Amino acid sequence: MTTTAPPAIKAKQRPGDRWFSGTALFAGSMILVTLAAVTIFLVIQSLPGLTATSEDASVLTTNFWDYVWPLAFGTVWASFLALLMAVPLSVGVALFISHYAPRRLAQGLGYVVDLLAAVPSVVFGLWGILVLAPAVQPIYSWFVENASWFPLFAGPVSSTGRTIFTAAMVLAVMVVPIITAICREIFLQTPVLHEEAALALGATRWEMVRMAVFPFGRSGIVSASMLGLGRALGETMAVALVLSATGVVTFRLFTPENPSTIPANIALTFPEAYGTNINVLIATGLILFILTFAVNALARYFVNRRKEFSGAN
């Protein structure tokens, strides 16, 4: 004798439930629609610029790819240097706030970090050009005089301090609050039982952090770093103010000849652009869009791949 399962009882949807679910679906769909609209606009407007030559646009010397390559290199190089400085500092500050600082001090530092994230980029740019660049120029001179055998420190040295490394330091200061805030929240979500178990087994505070906190927050650190990298890749005004760009491709950090970045180049060139020049600049924006999308996709892949080892599940 076989028994049949009773029919499932469907929950009755109230008008408020249907309205809320429809609103949420519309809001989620608008993200995809906006992304598609931006992509279509960039592709259509970029087509004339991608095939343009020096005869079509005055900003080009040969063709579009020779024009955009130094800009793409400068964008990635400045952002990489900024991330190299910002991530260790951000993780250390977040760790101090979440596990070492007294409660009152931790709350105050948390507020300061959140406020730093709201400072306009033009303020950081003015600070970089008026305060930071003159202060670090003697240090650059010392490195060029005493360590020029190292390729990154080769001369000649910039007399103003407005180099790619100065721009990277400004970018690092700008992305530190973002990375710190996210890492702080991730570290605070570490299961207390994991921390107490490590301490009960005789681990020191640092060993507890290394064995319990870092494995749990590894994917969060990667996500925070990629968000900071996205901010650095798209930063415009601070780099445009600080960087003395000449459009070259070089790894040297302290010379007066520096590669520019795509956002800064668009901001400085667009007001006087006309005709096909506008399409060329939009095409460089398309390259930046693809680059940023690829970085975020890579970060998402890494986070998903490491999630099962993070201890967060």
C-alpha cells in the first residue's frame, strides 16, 4: 500500500509582499540595465576612436593603441604601487582597532577612519602637491644619489617631487580608509569560540590572530583590497593635480618623466577635445572600464575559490 504525500500548502501572498518583491526585482534589474547601457554607450562612441590615426585626431601621434598603452601602463603601475603600500597598513590598523586597542580608543579610531573615506579627492590632491611632494623630494634625491644602481631608483631625479611614486602615495592614503573599514568589520566577525580556543591552547595574541582571525578574514581582505584597487584605478583629480606626466612608459619612480593615467588624461584633455578626439578619449575610457571589470571579476573568482578554506562557512 502506497501513501501519497499531502499537497504542499502555498503561502498566501499579501499585497505588501508582492509589492516589495516586485520593487526588489526592479531595483536589482536596474543594476544590469545601467551596466548594459554604459557598455553600449562606450562601445558605440569608441568605434571611431579605436581605428583612428594621427590624421583623424590631433591627440594621436601614430594610432590609438600607441596612445593608450602608456596610459594603461601608468594606471596599473600607480594603482599597484598604491595597493602595495595601502594593504599592509590597512590590515594593521584594522587589526589594532578590532583586537588590540582599548574600546574607547577603538571607537574613536573607527570614526576617524570612516571620516577619512569621505574627504574629497581634490583635497588629497592639493595636500599631495603642496605638502607631500616638497617633503619627499630630498628623499628622492638621496635614493637617486646612493641607490641609482637599482632600476626603480635610477635618475635623473625630479626637482619638484611630482612623480609617479608621489601620486601612488596619495592614492594609498585615499584607499586606506576603505580597506581598513572593511577589514575591521571582517575581523570583528571572527567567531569568538575560535579565538578563545586558540588562547586556551596556549597561543599568544599574535598566534591567535594568525591561526583564527586571518584564515577567517582572508577572502574579506582580498575583497577589500580589490575595492581599494578599483578606487585607485578610477581616481582622477588627485592624480591630475599631483602627477607631472609626460606620456612615457617607465618603471623609474623618482624621475621627472612619468606615465600618465587614463582618468587623469581624460580630465585634462577632454575640455579642449573636439571631433574624433572625443571618440579617442571615450575609447580610453572603454579600456579603463574593461580593466576595472576584469580586476573585479578576478577578485570575485579568487574569493569564491578560497571561501571553502577561509573558515567563514
